Amino acid sequence: LSFCAYAGEPDGSWSDSLAVNINHTHIDFDADGSFELFVGPAEPDAPNHFAIGARAVCIISREYYFDREADRLAELHIENTGSIDAPGPETDDSLSTKLEAVTTFVSQTTAMIPPPGSDDPNELGEPFGFEPDGMGWGTPDNVYAMGSFRLAEDEVMVIEGRSPKCCYWGVQTWNHYLQSFDARYHQVSRNSKQVTLDSDGGWTIYVSKHDPGIGNWVSTAGHDEGLVFCRWLLAETMPDRPSSRVVKIASLR
């Protein structure tokens, strides 16, 4: 569980820096697992109080599940402890400002589509961290690696890697808009509790349309092309770049 506050301009632009990062190691929980966080522009003066600065424009929460069917989902409630006036009637100028912000956000977000690496399919790039003074909506808690796949009906992308000690790691398939494929009906991800490790402690993931029947399969949900995304949460060291190759599914049986 984590919360990132991002700083920037309130005009729909991407954030230009990270205001504060709060994860479960920073939070004092009650015995029943509940907690309260207090965030605002002032410097913290008590546990679970965090300063987000005057330029913060949004807070993003992240939850990581080993078993999304069995794990307990967080229940989050937001309360403004200060005074706030009721909004007045919408005006042409206020509505125009909001529409321009939406246009700016969509324009800047889609400008990176397709993401880097899409022209070199079936490979993963070097793992990288998120820089707190950089643009975007990542988290410094994670190390990322991304690549793309382009597979025929009878092919599988075989990804081999080794994960450092970390809270959580996982591999999933996305579309080119950085959206997960439909996890309701397809096995589009595997995490560190779901993967069977190799005898040497490494791991092998199989990405394909059809289940090769040998475990550690991540589905493309019927798609020929898309992205493969890896993340390591609170990794103690930088992981090595995973290797990959494409083979026929029949060769694995």
C-alpha cells in the first residue's frame, strides 16, 4: 500500500516532480490494520503526518495483491479537515479552464503512445527506477522493465530472469495505451507468489495467446501485439535485464 503526491501545474499537464512518497513502511497502523494519514502543505509534526507542499496537484494510491480474489481490499475515505466554501455556479471561463485541462492531459498522455521499445518486439529493456524530480506518475518504490510482444498464433515469448529480494514482483501484459488486458477473464499477470521458480532460483515466464500447459503462463488475451511490463517493489538491488526469445509452443510440450 502506498500513496504518492505529485507536484506540477493545475492545468492538466503531467506532474514535474514527486512531492512525497508514503508506503506501508512509513505508516503507523492500528492493531486492526486501520490507519489515518494527514497530508497538507505544512511540515509534519506527528506520526502519519506528511507535508505535500503547496504545488501538489494529485495523490495516487497503489495497492499490490498476491491473490486479488482472497486478499482484503483497502477501504479509503477522504475528509477535508479545513473549511471550504461551496462551489459557485459554473461560468464560461471556469468550464473552459476545465475543458482545456482535460485536453492537455489527454494530449500529453497520448503523445507517448506507442511507448519506447515497441519497435523492437519480443525484448525487454534495461530495468530502471523512477526519478522523483522527473515527469510522470511513477513511484520511487518500484523498479520497472518494459518491452513489447508480437507473436503468431503458435508462438510463445519465453522470458527468463532473476529477482532480487523485494516485497513483491510481477509480470503482466498490457495494450499500447498502458492498460492491462482484461484480468476478469484472462491470466494476464503473474506475481512472486504465483510463479514457480526454476531450480536455480530464477524464473521463466511464458507469454502467448494459448496456454502451453507448463505453468507460469501469462496470457495475451487473444492479442497478437502488446506490451510486457515487469515491476519490483522495494527491491534491495537493481535486477538484471530479463532475457527473452520466441519459440513454437509445440517445442515446449
